[in-house]
Amino acid sequence: MGRRQKSSYIIQSVTNALDLLEEFRGEDTELGVTELSKRLGLHKNNVFRLLATLESRGYIEQNKVTGNYRLGLRVLELGQVFIKHMGLLKMARPILEEIVERCQETAYLGLIRDDRVVYVDVVEATQPVRVISRVGVGLPVYCSAVGKAQIAFESEDEVDRILGEQVLKRYTDKTVSSWEELGRQLEEIRARGYAIDDEEFDDGIRCVGVPVRDYTRRVVAGISISGPAYRFTDQRMEEELIPLALEAGRNLSLRLGYDAGSGG
């Protein structure tokens, strides 16, 4: 007996569930049962059962205020596993090396893990005065450029999950000291596309950080450029380092499948 065509093995309910998940790839971050029913051509009861099933596994979550649904953390977790399998570090390495070649300052790749940001790779500057490598060390998200550049683009619920239990400890005189101030900073970061650590964790060290997105348009990592404050003048930041960081973030995002033309 010949092999059956793979299409004959397709399970319609699984197809419907995947179609539902893919509806969240567009501009709408939240969708209701009625809208999903119209888009998918399915009865509301079927849509509700699909949502309930996906919600039970963490792929979908419900906004308790609006009653609408959005992607759950499990989707992000799978995306991060995919990126790991693709070799995020391998793809990021030449971009970090190019940063250092062009500006002679230290470049980092950082990921948020639980309530900390962890530098997973670094290319150090060759200058005698430079930032000490912190690869593998967990640092506070709220006062690091690479951390703020990531959480600024997360949902309020995700920010609460990451930072909700933390005390905003002051590491320097410039460390963000209130939730209101942090909220204002995150709004500015969303508007301009990058974050600044202006001696907020270490005296004498300034950094610029940018988000890195993958094919799902979610922020999965961050790139930062760090160095002594006396070299990171406002003029140099604006004219050289910020544009360089933004370019690096875009390039790595494109390598990860991010479609800049699709919005987000």
C-alpha cells in the first residue's frame, strides 16, 4: 500500500487552533470571541472551546478587564526556544564584533530571565579603560539599558510579573527611585526606540540599549553599548552610539525573521 498524502492526516481541530493563534500576528494584540468567530468562520461556541483549551496550556490568556484574549507566555517561551535552536548567539556575535570595530566600546547581548537581565555574550573594547565583562551575571532590569530596552515593549502584566516583587534599590544617586519615574522612562523608551543607563547602576558608566525582535515581533533580547561616562558624552551618544545601537538591533532582528514592514 502506497504512502498516504500528509494532507490526509491533518486534524481539523488542531488546524483551527493554529489558525486562531495566527490571528494575533496582526496589529490587534487582543481579540474577542465574536471577532475571532467572524475571522475564522467558526461558531462562537467552537471558538470559545478553542480559547479555553489554549488558555489551559498557557498559549492564550484573557484580559480580565476587557474580557478579550491575547497571546500567553507559553508562546513566548516556545519562540525563545526556537531562537536558541537557531543559534541566537551565533547570529549576534558578528553584529557585536562590528559594533566594537566601529566605536571601540564594549557591546553586550542580554536576555531577561525571571526578574533579572543576564548578559549572555560580550565583545570587549580594546581600550585600556573599559567596562568589565559581566557575562552570566544577573543585573537589575530597571536600571540597566539592555533591561529597560526590553521591558518597555512588554505588556503591563508582564512588567508586573518581572518587576512587581522588587524594591527599587538605589545603586547610585541616579538610580530610578520611584515607580512613577520608571513608568515615565519606559514611555520615553517606547517612543524613541532605545534606553539609556546614565550611571544608574555603576558610577561613571553609561550605556545605550536597544530591543531585539524575532519573527513573531516580540522582543526576545537586547543589545547594549557600554563605556566610561567621560567617553559617552551627550554629543557622541546622539551622533554615533545611539544610531549604531539602533542599527545593530535592526540587523539582528532581521536575522531572526522580524519583518519591519509589518509594524510593531
